[in-house]
Amino acid sequence: MSIDGQVALVTGAGRGIGRAIALRLARDGADVAVLDVHADTLDAVAAEVRALGRRAVTVTADVGDRGQVHDAVDRTVAELGGLDVMVNNAGIALVGPLSETTEDQVARIWRVNVDGVLWGIQAAAASFLARGVRGRIVNASSIAGHDGFEMLGVYSATKFAVRGLTQAAAKEYASAGITVNAYCPGVVGTDMWVEIDQRFADLTGAPRGATYEKFVGGIALGRAETPEDVAGYVSFLAGPDAAYMTGQSGLIDGGLVYR
Ligand SMILES: NC(=O)C1=CN([C@@H]2O[C@H](COP(=O)(O)OP(=O)(O)OC[C@H]3O[C@@H](n4cnc5c(N)ncnc54)[C@H](O)[C@@H]3O)[C@@H](O)[C@H]2O)C=CC1
Ligand SMILES: CC(=O)C(C)=O
């Protein structure tokens, strides 16, 4: 198993891509701390991790709160005996025209998608450095971090920002043997996309499902992405075969955006 005996912390692990990453890392041999701002599904995800024979802890925390993220890392080390892999997966979407975007909307999404990744990088790297661990940091960007999408403009900006943080952190921590990479999924059939599609319907009058189908229609491989497609790539980035890779933001989108 590629990451046997390691400890990972996955944010936004209560559902969707984060849940799939937690389970994949557990299947590949890691003990996992599952973190989410919504506590309701965390026990179920932790139970799934334990059913795979690995240890799990649940952490209810807001990634936009620096102190809570640092506490989450400390708790993981205390309860699971270390931390080797930090997956900054939590994120939220914002759908709407730039012309109508408010300060509150920008502050809210920036706090989760960008500040949340920054605090995760900072807390994990401090913990790796303090313990002499050549750890892995893996961040959630998106196709929207490679291409600006209409009606998803501020969301796109946050995902471009994640790529900037990923590159800068890779350089800052390289001498300590810490790698920092990002994954850039395409159209993954999670609750986030249900919400995006509904919001497009509300704003444009498009029938429900039409926006999702339009995006999926552009995928060369001919199907929507699954959370497990993303999780496999994250496990690769966390594992030994990615040891010589840092600062990269790799597209895993079935052939939707070409960069
Ligand atoms: N679904 C998609 O098509 C794509 C998703 N992504 C990115 O992948 C990541 C995961 O996406 P999905 O699983 O689809 O989203 P999702 O909305 O299904 O799940 C996100 C999880 O993050 C949690 N979360 C939200 N705000 C949080 C906060 N402040 N602190 C801690 N947890 C918080 C939510 O409670 C939820 O459990 C996000 O960063 C998203 O932007 C990137 C490209 C495509
Ligand atoms: C949800 C997302 O990341 C998109 C539309 O690329």
C-alpha cells in the first residue's frame, strides 16, 4: 500500500470529494482525521474509515478560522500520533454575474477557498517542520483555476489563488523536503454541482439539470467525473510516486480544459 502507516487530515471530508479522498487514503493504508464545518456526517465517514481497518478521528472546524485549523492539526498529531499528509479540500461555490457580486459574497468565499487553504498549508507545514517530517500538502483547485468561467468568476478567482499559494508554498518549503501540489477536477457529480446547477436555473431560467449537462457535454471522455476519480489522483500526490513533484496544479477533468 502506497501510504501505509501514514496519517492524513482531510478538510471538507463530510461529503463529496473530501469523503472519497478520506476513504481512498484509508484504503491505501493511512489513518485519517476527517474535518468538516458541518458535524452531522463526520461520524459516518469516520465509521467507513474504521471499517477499512484504519483509525479515524472527527474534527468539527471551520477552515476559514486560523486558530481552528492549527488546533485541528495539533489534535490530529495528538490523537493519531503524527501527520504526514494534509489535504486542503474544503471549498464552496458562488454563482452569479460579476456585476451583481457583493462584498459579503466575496469575503465569504475567499475566507473558505483561499484563507482556508492558506491556514491549512501554514498549520501542516509548521507541524511537519517541528517534527522533521517530509510531509505532503495537497490543495483543491479546479478547472476554474485554469480557466475563468462565466457566472463563476469569483469562484474562478479563488481557484486561481489556490494555484498561486501552491506554487509559493512549494518553493518556501522545498528545502525541508515538503511537497505542495494541487488537484484541479472538472465536473464532479457532488452536492456542490447540484447547488451550482440550481443557482444557474434560478438566475438564467435554464431548466434544472441543463447547466450540468452542458458542462458534462464538453468532457472528451464522455462522462461526469466521480469523487473517486479525484481521490485516486490525490492518493498519488500523497504517495511515493509523486516524491519528485511539487508546485503543480494538475488537471484531472476527463479532457475538458487544456493547458
Ligand atoms: N464538484 C466539482 O465539480 C468540483 C469541486 N472542486 C473543489 O473540490 C472541493 C470539494 O468539492 P465537493 O466535494 O464537490 O463540494 P461539496 O460542497 O459537496 O463538499 C464540500 C464539503 O466542504 C465542507 N465545508 C464547506 N465550508 C467549510 C469550512 N469553512 N470549513 C470546513 N469544511 C467546510 C462542506 O460542509 C462539505 O462537506 C472544493 O474545494 C471544490 O471547490 C473543484 C472542481 C470541481
Ligand atoms: C465546481 C467547479 O469547480 C467547477 C464548475 O469547475
